[in-house]
Amino acid sequence: MIRKGIFMRRHLLATTAAVALLLPAVASAQTAAASDSGTAADPQADPAADTDAAGSDIVVTARQREERLQDVPIAVTAISGEAIKDQQLVLVKDVAAYTPGLNINSDSAGRAFVSIRGVGTTLIDTVQPGVGIFIDGVYQPNTTYLMSPLVDVARVEVLRGPQGTLFGNNTLGGAINVITRQPGNDWEGRVDGSMAAGDNYASVSGSISGPIVADTLGLRIGAAYHKDDGFQYNTLARGNQNSTETKSINGTLRFTPSPSATITINGGYDNVIGAATPYFYSDGPRDYRLDGQTNQLSYNDIKYYAGNVKGEFDLDSLDTKVTAIAAYNQSDTNARGDGDYGPFDLLRSVLTRTLKTYTGELRLDTRWSDRFSTLIGAYFGRSTTDATSVTTLNFGALGLPLPPQVATATASSENDNYALFATGFLALDPTLDLAVGVRVDRQKLDASTAGAPAAYEATEFQPRVTLTKRWNPDFMTYASVARGVRGGGQNGPGAPNLIYRNDSVWTYELGAKAGAFDNRLTGSVAAFYNDYKDFIGANALAPSTTGVGFVAINLNSGKVESYGVEAELSYRVTDDWRVYGNATLLHARVTDATEFRQLTGYAYPGDRILFVPDANYTVGTNYALPLPREQALVLDANVVAKGDRVGGSLDAASVPVLENYYLTNLSITFRTKYFEVGAWATNLFDEKYMESYLDSSLLRRAGLPGPLVRNLAIQGNRRRAGVRGTIRF
């Protein structure tokens, strides 16, 4: 309790300090042109930007238009590609450490637990994501894609709050948009490499880009390889319990036949081989042992294939920009696991699954006058899933003279989504803007599990209204209200609820963004309230309708209330020294779980949302010591902190609480125009923490024999320390 109290006071102090710094800056904000050349280690800075004011603002496409980050009336974080390299961010999920409000945990290479501000919680990969995941604006239908490698990325934009009027499917919590680099008009390339002690961490990547035909046809190709052993070791199966290996290649062909037309073709392949729910037995949420025993090393082998075509056309006579996108994505999963998570060879499981997604989108961005413009569009998406699981029950492990029992289950689904969306942007006067939008979604899911059909259909409206006041060129405030929706789904045979409904949220937000001292100081703050209904939370065990045993189900658990405040600051103290940080204070609680009890027969475990902390922050500093001949020695240090959170449980009387933790990261880099070399460390002080934890009530309710009813844990990454280098040409 003492540690928790200190942690909360530090978080409150950090947020108060952020707001206190921001408000005086607003009062003295200057109207001079902005400058934000920054350094790579500050996630919000663009180190490749010019030092000229006009060319150095951070530009994002959060509203499907290019705008200055500080001008967008949305809570959005943009993490630059250089920051991704410098902070050793390997997978999409890693950006959560530098994004307020975004929480991502993972217990498998094949899925991730994700939410924004406690909304859109997605814990099981058969549930549609409640936080939209996009790559170059193309929707990805599964949290599996949060485990995709970050290869040749220009930036990652994270938008908080419902985004249905601007982005595709299932954005009630927000959206994560990965934007890859585009080919330019000069040939250039780079090679990056990194290796570290701790878990034999090694990573190498490279890209090359340039014109095939100047000003007309450009090409960019990127590739990467990464491997680490993880920090947990299986002493029975004699292998690394939580290792990761990724192989990636992607390419872009950009064709500009005229100044008013651009056609971009993207293609990519990723292969992720990593652990599948690599839990070890645990004595409790304070048991940080790295070694354990299962009779089999569990793993996922996932192959991703992607291709899309994007056309952008300027119709000058109509003052309209037309954007058309067609995309195809496929993931093939092969997984093997130890189903009882212990040294007894009782349960083994094998899963094969293919997920195919086809999407199409059309957008018309029209300027009707100097004061009024519209963004109108249509969206279609179809996802198909075919899966087969095989579970083997070995009675010999229980000392029973019976042959092994093999159970095979098949599942298939087809999910169609049609949507129309429109937003009108009206300048009420030179300083006051109003944006009003709506999205109409029609979703239909047809599914079959072991031959039992189930279907889900719904039509939903998602409005959004935003009022923006620009007090001067460097200070703006906004107020917004929006509704977001995530589609429902189906359960398997024996479930008391073959269908679970969509969940939805009304979000109310007040925000401010400001810059001062020639934009040496930039900051944003947002306060929000979420009224979250029909919450699709953790899956649960319910009595089977067959009358025998329990069955795992996804379900609408009830109502959630969440509110809080978040802030981001970046202050360039001198031309060479910058400090940066972000913080979130969040209160997210389940206020009514009547439906959960009705379906399962027992109470919802506590009132918190699984793995979501009440507070987190990141604070860091970066100093570049100038050296002759355009060289520099760059030092970056930051602390990433996460508050306590609850682990998984199906017993309201024994909800486990995971300790808060602080991760200190450090790097020092010698940087020149054409190469750089440096040393780095993550989790410098080797902090011990849990990545995922499930208490024994889950296995007890599943009906496992007494000796197999144990707590399960996955440890967080320990210290890595190594070297990195980059060559540019």
C-alpha cells in the first residue's frame, strides 16, 4: 500500500506539473512561426525536419487530411520512425509505452490485450478489436496485428476516443494507424542493426528508396529480422519459454502520372514465430521467478500477407480530392500449446487458423467555400475465418488406464461490414470551427462452430460533434462528443449466449493544445468522460447448456464508467537539450455487472477492468552535444511507469493486484550525417514486473484436477543492454 500511495502521488504530481507548465505557456504564447526540429528520442519530435519554421511542424493525417499536430482537435500522439528505432520498439504494441491512455499487454505472439482510456477492451482474439488497428489507413480485423513488426515506418499515430466518422471499423476506444515510408525523388538507403545481452536480443533492418522515373515512378523496399530468447526458461522442456523471431519485407510503388493523380501500391510479408500463452505456475502476483516447467514449449507460427492499392485524384474543377483504397490481408496461424500449463502431460492443443480480409473505401474531400468543406465516404469490409483445433486429453497423466481422448473442433465465420460516413467542417468565424459528422454501420456475422450456426446483425449510428476555438496561432481549445460502437459476435456450442451484442460508448472530451517561446514548449491536455455500455470484457466460464461442465464464452458484462485526464509536454530548453513527457490519470470501473452474473452464475470479479492501470506516465530528457563537422553525441534517458492493475480471476473474493513498476531506459549515440553508433539499455535497473497473470480460479472453474489448479504468470521483460548502429547512404 505504501508503494501504491507513493506511485499515485508521483503521478498526480507529474500531471499537475504538466498542466502548471502548460497554462503559463498559454498565457505568454507567442505568435511567431513554429519550430520543432527536435530529436529522435522524443516520440513527438521529427529529427529529419528542417529547422525552418514552415517545414518543421509535425504533420499528421488524423482527420484524413494533412494538418499540424497542434491544430488537430483530437487527442492524438504521433511517434516518429526515428523514435521507433532509437527506443528499440520492435512490434506495433510497443508504442503503448509512449502513448498516454493506450494500454497493451500480451500473453501470446498471436494476440494482445488492448484498450484506450479503459474503453474497447479486447482480451481474446475471437472478439473484434475495440481499438481500430490500421496500416496505411487499411483496417486490420484482429489484435494479432498488434504483434506485427514495425518495418520502415514513417510514424505511428494513436487517436484517442471514438473515430468512426474518420476511420474504418470498430474504433469506439480509438485508432492506431501505422504509416509506412513513401518513396522520394532521390535514391537513399539505410541499414540499422542492434544487439543486446540479457536474452540474446538481435535486430537488423534495411531499406532503399528512389525514383525509377524521376517525378513519375518511385520505389521503396524495406526488410527486417529480429530475434530474442525472452527471459523465461523451461527447465522441463529445456528451452526458452517466451522467445520471439520475426522476418519481414515490404515494398511500395508510387506512380504519379500527373500532378493531380497518385497511385500507390503496397505489398508486405511478415512471419512471427513466438510463444503461445507461455504461462508458468506461480505462487502469487509477487512471484517473479523466471524459470518454470511445462511439458511442452508452446508457440505460434503466424504468416501475414498484405497488399493494397490506393488512388488519390485531385479534381480541381470540383475542388475535390478523391481517395480510393482496395486492400487484401491474410494471416495463417499454426499454434501448439500445453493446455494444462504444468509439468503433467495431461492436455495438449493444436490450432490452425486462416483469416482473410477484403476492404474497400472511397472518400471525397470537397471544399465548397473558404468556410465550408466536407469529407464523405463509403466503406466495405469482409473478413472470413476458418479454424481447426485439436485437443488431446492424456488420462495416463492422472494414473488412469485409459487411451488418450482426442477432440477436434472446427469454426468458420464471415463478417460483412458496410458503412457510410460524412463530416462537415464549418468555419463559424476566423477563430471558431464546427465539425459535425455521422457514420452509419451495417454489420452482419454468420458463423458456425462445430456445426452449430449462429448469426449477428446490427445497424448502428455513430455521430461526432467537435467545436474548436483558436485563441491565437499557438493556442487552441476544443470540446467534442462522440459515440463509438464495436461489433458483437458468436459463441460455440453449449454457450448460454450463442450471440453477444455490440458494445458502445458515449465520450465527452475537453482539450487544449498550446505552444510558446517560438514553439520551444508544446503541450496538450485532455479531460474525458466515457459512458460505456454492454462492455465486452474478459471471457468467462458459464454452465454449459448441455448440462455437463462449463464452457468458455464471450459476453456483454455490463456498464462501465471511465473518466480522467491526460497530458503531453515537450520543452526544448536550448537548441541542444529537450525534456518530454506524458501522463494519464484514469478511473475506469464496472458499475453494473448484472448481466455477467445472470449468464455465469457468479459475480463479476471486482469492479476494475483487466490489466488497465489507474495511472501511468513517461518522462524523459535528451541532450545533443554538438561536435565539429555536423556530428553530435546524443544522450537520452527516460522512465516509463505503470500503476497497479488487476490480473485475471473468476472469483470476486480473490482478485489479484499486480504491482506498479518503473522502467528506466538509457542510450548514448555518436551521430554523423552518414552513420551513427551507440549503446543502449532498456529496464536499466532490472525491474521485476508481471506482463500477465491469471489466478487459480480460472483453472478451478474449468474443472481441472486439484494438483493442476494453480496461478499462472508471464513475466515482464528484464534488463537488456547492448549496442546499435545505423548507416545511411
